[in-house]
Amino acid sequence: MASTEIDLLKIVLESGFVVKGVFLVLILASIFSWSIILKKRKTLSKLRENDEEFQSMFRKSDSLKEIMYKAELMEFSPSREIFIEGYNELNRILEISDNEHFNTFGLKSIERSLQNGMNQANARLENLLSTLASIGSVSPFVGLFGTVWGIINSFTGLAEGGGSLERVAPGIAEALVATAIGLAAAIPAVWFFNHFTKENSNAVSEMENFSRDLLNLIERTISTQGKKY
């Protein structure tokens, strides 16, 4: 029995105008999706490296001023962003007040500043994730639209009296290929969206832990050194 192979390129080239448009949209979506995936992997890897470098420096430094001086020379990382926000707020408070402020209000203002730093870092971590999610959720429906359109054309051919399999098969083939390309665009986007979301969740937990460590350090520094930190 002679075997036949599916010639996807031939099916695409011989498809109708609408289905070709669907193919083009899905191929562009897939290319854009992979560009986001590769960029996010590189960005997250760099941020983890920067964060490990900053936290190593943070643990080895003796004073907040020393940490701030070194932080200004380092690249962006979530922990660095949180520290700078907290340190700047501490500076602003001590410029207009003394330790009585902390006796009265505690560290609430510094906690809010640390939260601002976390929000800024989290915004960078989540950059382009919504686009990746949109590609993953919309692509199957775009492919389904191409499938439905191809099947409509096939049944239109039947209605016009072309009842042979040779006449109907090309339309059905292009219809099914549209679904396949839609899934091929969607599956990596969904998988990597979930992967990056988990990575971000772990990063948020690490930021929360660092914020608590920083608050403890600030509280100890204030209680023992006052303005000499």
C-alpha cells in the first residue's frame, strides 16, 4: 500500500484567502510568543543573578549607608529596588524628625515604601505576561475560525454538485490544519505563561522575606544607633 505524507506547505498555499489570513495571524502570533518567551527567560535569569549578588552584599555589609552606596552601583534587582525605597523613606523621616516618630507611628511608612518597591519589581517581572496569556487563550479560537470557514467552503462545494472526495478533501484538510496551527501557537504560550507565573510567585515570596529582614535590620539600627546608621 502506498503511503502518503501531509504536505502542510502545499495545503497552506492552496487554501482560500480567509484561511491564509488565519494562517498568517497564527504564525505571527507564534513568532511573537516565542520572542516573548526567550526575552522573559533571559530577563528572569539576569534578575535572579542580580538579586543573588545584591543579597550576598546585603548580608556581608555592616551598615545601611554602606549597603546603599553599593546598591547604587549595582544593576536592577527586586531586593535592590525594595532596599532603595525603604532606605530613602528612612532618610526622609530622619531629616524632619527623630526617633520619636518611630515611637509614635512605628515603621508603617517604611513598610509602605517597601511595598512600593515590591510593586515596582513585580511590575517588571510581570511585563508581557498578559500578552503571552492572550496569545495562549485566543490562538485556538482563531484556528477554530479557520476550521469552521474551511468546512463551510467544503460543504459549499458539495451543495454545488461536487460530491467527490477529491473535491471536498482539500477544504477539510486546510480546515484541520488551521486548528493544528492554532494549537501549536497556543500550547507553548500557555505552558510558559504558567511557568513564568510560578517563577514570579516564588520571587514575590523571596521579596516578602527580604522585606521582613530589612525591617528587622532597620529597627535594630534605629534602636541602637539612632541617626548614625
